[in-house]
Amino acid sequence: MKRVITAALPALLVILVVAAAGWGILSLAFSGPLDDAARKGSIAAFSVVSIATLVAIYIPKWRRPALGAFAVAFAVLLARHLTIAPSNARDWTPEVAVLSYATIEGDLVTVHNIRNFDYRSETDFTPSYYDKTFDIRTLDGVDLVAVYWMGPAIAHTFLSFSFSGGHHLAVSIETRKEEGEGYSTIKGFFRQYELFYAVADERDVIRLRTNYRQAPPEDVYVYRMQRPVDNGGRVFLEYMRRINSLRSSPAFYNTLTSNCTVDIWYNTLVNADHLPFSWKIVASGYLPEYLHEAGLLDSSVDFAVLRRQAHVNERAQAADAAADFSRLIRQPPQGSAAEGGRSGTPPRLRLQDSQDGRQESAPGDYSGSPAR
């Protein structure tokens, strides 16, 4: 056994060093010195140390000193990475420039700065916000909204809370991007985006995706959750607390651990019978199917049928800016309209990125397109 471990040790060390070196180089590339020459110099120096360490692994007398030097260099990079702090004071794009917050007084929750932009196109709009008071006792449902633009495995998901009288409040968890900043999945691992809760009217956050996004077009599905109303109320209050927390203490978005879908799951932990974590939460396009399997969506019909019924693009386009937009998009589809979603499945695979509908930029280019 000892002989096997001794023989395998160099290969294991190589794997660890390569993984650490890759992380370190990407960290320097995305969050290294602002000066271009200094950043490139740091990447080159760390690359030399990494290559030398890989060579030394196969030379017994050099192995320990080289690994020690590499460990010190990596520790310095890690310590620097951990000192990067989130901020609410940046030159934000208009869509994410204003933070929402909530005033909670017993059962009454007043939500401030609810986004309701007047869109003429995806990038041409008039910003508008309003305040509204919601009575938790009148909450009558929670909807999961799933948005597809690049195939079945990836979706942008968010919740919309329904109150009696036809009132709805949607909360989409996204990246908070600065002016001129695009989205990159890899960049999202390196503390480059603040986390943003887009608290919005459905005429904003859903209609933007169904009526104005064309590059690429998006398919939007609205599913009513089958859970006790009390559970939904606790999740709503948890969202409000999180929104208030981010206003005073900003946090970073992370591609894997703090994104649109994972953070929904985190917020549901206030309920003792919350859904167990699953790979279908990471592969967010499968979240509706996972909820259906767990009995949290209408289980009286097959999921394929439910998905067709949940597709709202045609209804949203017909409703457009109607005051009762939320009611109109939830009307049961009739005839062929029930098929929706381009034959009832999420759209074909496109070479786009995964979070918030951001188109993946080419290496070194992070101009991107507006946030999904």
C-alpha cells in the first residue's frame, strides 16, 4: 500500500498544483492590479512559480522547497482575494442603480423602490419606481418564474408573490453590473459582481423578457407553487430581510454558490420542510421538473403538459402594458396556445452564458449585453 501511495503521490500533487495555479491566474486576471503591466507581470511571475513547482514535484530533493514556495505564493493570492470588499457605491447601470428596501410593521410590509420601467426596447426605457404596502395575511400564492434562452439545462429563475386583489411582487436575484460591464460566468467566481435583488412589477421583470428581449429571444414559464400559504409568507419576509441587509451590507454574487436559483433555496430554509438540495438546483433549467417531482407544483397533470400551460410569452405579448397584465398572463391557455414554448420544450441550445441571461463574452471581452 505504501508503495502505491508513493507512486501516486506525484500525480496527486500535480492535480492540486494545476488546480491552484489555474485559480490563482484567473484571480489575477480578473481582480489583480489595475495597472495592466503590473497585472500581466503578476500573472507571469505566478505562472513561472507554478511551472517550476510542477517540474520539481518529480525531483525528490526539490519537491518540498518548491511546494513550500508555491504554498506561500498561493496564500498571498488567496489573502488578497479575501480582502476584496463589496460596495454599493459604484457607477451602476440604470437597471440596477436603485436599491429596494422594506419597512416591516407587524403584518404590513411597505416595499420601497419597486421597479416598473416603461420599455420601448430592451435598452431604451424610462426608469420608474413606486412604493406599495402588502399585508402578509392576504398572501395567496407564490409563483416560480423560469426563463430559458440557451437550452433546457440553464434558466434564470425568480419568485413572484401573489396577494389577494390581483397584486403581485416579483423578486429576481441578479448581478449588479457597473456601466460598461458585461457578464462572464468565470468572472462571477472572483468577487467581481455585487448581488442584486431586483424587486419589480411583473410588467417590468416579466414583460421585459417576453416582449423586448430578442438577442436571443427568451421563453418564460410561470408555475404556481403548491405549498401552504404560511410557508410563502415566511419566505416573503426572508426576502424582505435580505433586501434590507444588502442595502446596508452589500454582498458578492457567485456563479456557483450565490446566484439566482441557489439563493432562492437559501431563502426557503426558513421553512422546516424546505426542499432538499439537488443538482437540479445548480442546473437551474431542471428546477421546475424537480419541484414537480417533489409535489410542489400541480401533480395532477404530467409535467410536459404543465410546462406547456405555464408558457406565457403569447399571453404577455398580447397583454403588453395592460394594468391587469398579471391576471392576463395567468389565464388558462386555449387551443393551440397551450402548446407554447416552441413545441412545449425550452428553446434549442445557443452559445450564451448562464446567469441572468447574460451573453457570454469572448475571452478578454466583457462588454456583453444588458442583464437578463
